[in-house]
Amino acid sequence: MSNSNDTYKPDVLTANRPLLWGAAFLSVVMMAPVAWLVGLSIKSNQDLMIGTDSVFRAPYTIANYLNILHSSQVFGWFFNSLVVATGETLMVLILSSLAGYGFARLEFPFRRTLFVIVLFGLAVPEQAVIIARHQMFNWFGLHNTYLGLMLPGMSGAFGVFLMTQFFRAIPKEIDEAALLDNASQWRIFWKIMLPQTLPAQATLGIFTFLHGWNDYWWPLISATKKEMYTLTVGLASSQSNFAQSEGLGFLAAQAVFASVPALIVYVIFQKHIVTAVSGGAVK
């Protein structure tokens, strides 16, 4: 008698071959602009003035990246983006975790009403409140400050929603067992519940950091002094004044340089995104 393990199994790779080819094609389409940008960054500005088709021909150079090392302006913008994105990420993780735990595990008056009000933040576009926000920040003198650049990104309705749903998925028996041991609510949150939400926090942290790093709309309005520009605004100002810039290759090298921190953050924490999406962290 044949073993049950000898039963015929279809070739998974062959069955999914159209899907794999489609994914490979989309990957090439999405990576083509990135590859073009990298190619521009390693060409001399003199060659690019003749024609951008020289990207596919040698010689190549790293002179554009070396010029960045001598540009204090770019490093100043880099530092501003790092401060803003990191500050936003830390505050969103702290506030969203506390709010999510409160909405998911605590009983207090008007809890559901307040949660619905928070969710309304997901439906209101940023452009709808930009004038009121600009006036409020102007009254309080927050423009051209790190706090002014960070504050709008700290109030993330998506983070509260994500952490609330993640806390709700944790069995309530864990809370009850801790309460029987006379643990306080703060100890339950800090020692027991919070460590179980690390995948969700990593996912939220990556999204928040990328949003803060790539944000262009609010820094363009709030930062009117050149020393307070973030990388997105600074690079855009260089490109808009292309006649006075150091060349297309140098601008491309700046763009590649600006994308490296976001890429590093994603590579380090990408496994936590998969865990959070699959729900593998909650047993």
C-alpha cells in the first residue's frame, strides 16, 4: 500500500508562475525610476549636459556623492528631517499605545463616542484644516521650529486605531490574571501588554517615520527659513532653481542620499511588518 505522503501534489511554482511573472514585471516597472536616479547620480554633470542617455555608458563617478560631504546645507536639511521624523515616531508610538490600551481595555464614560471622534480624523484630509492650522501655529509662534514641524504628525488617528485593534486581540484572561496578582493598570500595560504589541509598534513606527521623512506639504508651509528646511523642501528648492544648482547629477545624488535612512529603517524592521499583518504575534 502506498504511503499517504506519496499522493500527487501539484507543482506550486508552476501553478503560480503567471503570478510570479506579473510580480516580477511590476517590480521592474517600480524599480526603473530608482535605477535611473542612481544612474544619474554616478554620472558627471558635464556628461549629463550633453544628454541623459549617457547614463547607460561609462565612465561613472562618485564625485557627486563626495560633493555632498562638502555641502553643509544638505547635512543641515538631513539633520532637520531626522529630528522631525524621529520625534514624530516616538510621540506617535507613546500616544497611540496609551490611547489604544485605554480604548481597548479600560471602561470609562463616552469611550465609544470618543473613539468614533478619533476615527473621524481618518476621514478629514489634511488640506481641509491647513488654513486653520497655519493660523494657530502662527499665533503661538511655532513656525520655523522643530516642535511646529512635528506637532501635526504626532496626532495620528491611524496609530490609535491600529493599537486599539491590536490590544483588543489580546485575550482578556491575561489582564484578569494580572489583576488577581494585585498588579496595577500601569504595570499591566507596561510589563505585560506592551511587549506583546511590538510587531504592531514596529509597523506603526515605520509608517510614521517614512511619513515624517517624506512629508513635503506641511514643512513647505511651516518652514520659511532655509536653515529649517527638511530634505524634501530643501531638495525641491534646489531643483526649482536648477540654473544655480551644481547639476543634475548632484541633485540625483542628493535624492539617493535622502532615501538611504528610510531604506535602512525598513530593512531592519520589515520582519515585524509581516508579523503584524499576519497576526502571528497574538497567540
